[in-house]
Amino acid sequence: MVVAAELSEDRRLRLESKNEELVQTNQQLRSEITKRVAAEESLQHLSGKLLQAQDDERRRFARELHDSVGQLLTGAALSVSAVRRQTRSLRAKESRLLAECADSVRQSLREVRTIAYLLHPPMLDETGLADALRWYARGFAERSGVQVDLDISSDLDQLPQDLRTALFRIVQEALTNVHRHSGSKTAEIRLHSCGTHIQLQVRDHGKGLPPDLMGKNGHERLMQGVGIRGMQERVAQFKGEIRIGGDGHGTLLDVIFPLPENPTASECLTNVGDNY
């Protein structure tokens, strides 16, 4: 009995020792998890600051292009036109060269204005997100040959400015991907505010995702693409969700941003799973 009691006590002591080790290990794990969560939140905060700085720089650069280079080219175009009016006695060769110079200046002016607007459309600040998206969709269709159908809520101008900018940039990147990768001649943009959320969907009717990007592992590789990573960072900045799916009949990008709660409005969200 004495031996049995000693063995029982020894087991109890060992169990207590193991339990203490488990408690310490659990505390260490909790501490590591807390540190990792804090690090991820800090990284997300820095990423948001970087995106904001990029958008501010784009806005500043667009203004500089429009106000400085654009004005200089406008002045050059007026000067060339004045010279052409005052030198009607020029020979055919000189007249042709002057006309080509005038055309080059006008084309350069158009290019500068287009670049400035693509960097940061002034209407995004002046007339709102819906007008900026309609303008961009028209220009995109002219440049790419991809016709874009828009379905946009009328109350988007109530959104914060940085969220409007994020939505515009995501649409830019999504349409660029449609043009580069899908082979689709059409794209559809659906952007609706639902009270609790705002949902953006960009769909094409092209060749869909490659087989090696389907499934869990493939989807992880897809989400690591440079353009998609940029969209992910913008979505994470507002604690939203981003999903991409598709088949041989096209691809669907679905983004959801949370908004101040309104319990009666969440039903208008589209079930993403039914659209893949």
C-alpha cells in the first residue's frame, strides 16, 4: 500500500507538472497570437496609409499635369494656329509641316488630359462616383472595344471620399483584367448600396479562370497576383470581403464593404455563390 501510495503521488506530481507546462504553453500561444494580431492590424493600418498616400499623389500629379503641362500645350496650340493664320503665303511643304506640328500639339494635349483624368478624375470629387464610373466606362469601351453595362445606385455620393476612391480604383483594375485576360467583348458592373453593405460586382463573359487557378490552392495563387493584391489591400482597408470565381463562361469579381448598420436593408445583397 505504501508503494502504491508513492506511485500515485508520483503520478499526481507528474500530472501537475505537465498541466503547468500546458498552461504556460497556452499562455505563450495566446501571447504570440495577440502579438500577431497586433502586427497584422498595424500592417493593415500602414497599408491603408500607403494607399491613401498613393491616391493623394495621383490627385496632385493629375492636377499638375492638367494645370501646368496642359496649359503649356494649350498655349503652344494657340501659337501654332496664330502662325498658320499669318503665313498663308508659305509653300506647300512648310504649310504641311506646320499643320503636322499643330496636329501633334493637339494630340499631345488630348493625351495629357486623358492621363490626368485616369490618374484621378476630377468628377470623382466634383460630381460623384457614379459620373466618374460612367465617364471611365465610356473611355474604356472606346480604347479597348469592350462594351460595359452599368447598373449603379443613385445614392453613392453619400459614401466617404476614400471609399468612393477605393471603389473607383477596384473597377479600374477589374476592367483592365477583363481586357487583358478574359477575351470578353462585354462586361457588367453592378454597384449597389444596401444599407448595411455596399456591393460591387464586375462580370465578364470570356474564357473564365484557367484550370490551374481553380480550387483552393489555385485560388490562393490567383489572389496573390499584383493587381488583385492591390484590390485586396483596398478591401481590407475598409474591413470588406473580396471573392473571385468563374468557369468557362466568364469570371465574376464580388466585393462587399460594410456600412453603418441598417437591419432592414441587408436582404438586397446578391448571393455570390449562386453567380459563380
